[in-house]
Amino acid sequence: MYSGVRAYLDDHSAGYEGNEEFKEHMNSFKSILQEIADKEDERSKATLGKVRYKVKVRKSVIDHALAVAGAIYSFAKKSGNNDLRESVDFRKSDLMKLRDAVLEIELNSIKDKAVQNSAEIARYGITSDDLTAFLNEIDRYKNALGAKNTGSATMTGAIKTMVTLFKDADSLVDSIDRLMEKYKIADKDFYDGYKAARVVRDLGVRHNNGSLNSGGVKMTGGDNQPSSNLPVSAVTNGNES
């Protein structure tokens, strides 16, 4: 709806030429839409690169962990240490399905066992350099988790700002609606065209305890927190969402 209103009023600016207050409303409206587009761009970029990096590091640290755990497993099996063998009995799928916090615990457990049995597992191909590489990968993984959390905080802040901006945009559209009433008498074609652009296209609206603004945008989640379901196309490039 926002882009439709903006595009129509931009294309028909002659209709409100001379109405200074109307023009000020339009300038404020376009400024807010640009802020929304900027914040959406910030939100979308906040975690994308960090998440991709974390996924890459996660795969790498798991590969290192399996190599080290395999050597410990073989040593424990040969020496008859069943408890140690069972504690490192991992397949790749076992580690891949773990949540980040749980995986970090398991990685540290493998690391501790590797350090304790470093002399023994050297006979199974895990040299001091291999062990050092594994420890470095664990540190890299921890750092990647921290970076992702920082990105999430940035994204949350952007969403909260966007919620306020949408409310401001709604308020301006409401005022423009009132100013348009004059043109119902003075310029019926201009008025009717505006009303057509003003129609809300309520496509795919979700109803899960959230509220919607006049653009059909989900503004809050079930716990009354800002939702990430905010539109890009609704405010950019002048295209209808």
C-alpha cells in the first residue's frame, strides 16, 4: 500500500500543487519510507554474512573433532577402556544435529580427552600440530558464535526502529487521507485515483497473535515483540508489494 500511495501522489503532484501542508506531508512520508528501506537493508545484512561464516567454521571444527575422536576411540578400543571409547563414539551426523551450545560442550570434552591422551593418540596419527589445529578451530567456532549474536542484536534493534517508522508512516497516511477529502469535491478523478492506490492488499497475512498495521504488515509476535516479517518491496523501488 505504501509504495502505491507514494507512486500515485508522485505522479499526480500537480493535483495538490499549492497545498503546502500536503506537500510537507508527502516529503515526510517519502523520507520515512526511505528510512524503512535503509533499516530493512541493515536488518537483512546484520546476520547473513556472520551466519554463513559460522556454518563454514562449524563444519570445519566438526571434521577436526571427528579426526581426533577417531584416534581416541581406536586407542580406547585397543586398550580396553570402554568408558573412554563410548565417550567419543561420534558419527558426523551425531555432531551435526547438535545445537551450538551442546556442540561446544562436546568439542571441549573431546579436546580435554585428547590433551590427556596426547602421547597415546600420536601413535594413531594425531600429532601435536593436529591437536593444535583442533584447538584453534574450537576457538574460531566460539568466536563465530559470538559474532552471530552481535549480528542478532543489530537485527533486533533495526526491527524495533522499523516498527516505530511504520507507525509514523501510518500516521502520515491517515493525515493525507483527511487532506484528500477536499479533492473529493475539487478534483474527483484525483480523489478516486488516490483511493484506488490506497487499497490494502492483504496477501498471505499471518494470524498468530500478532497485530497488523494498515499496510498488512505483521508488527508484533505472539509475545508482543517486533516481528521480523517486515516487507522490503513495500517501501522500495516504487513497486507494489
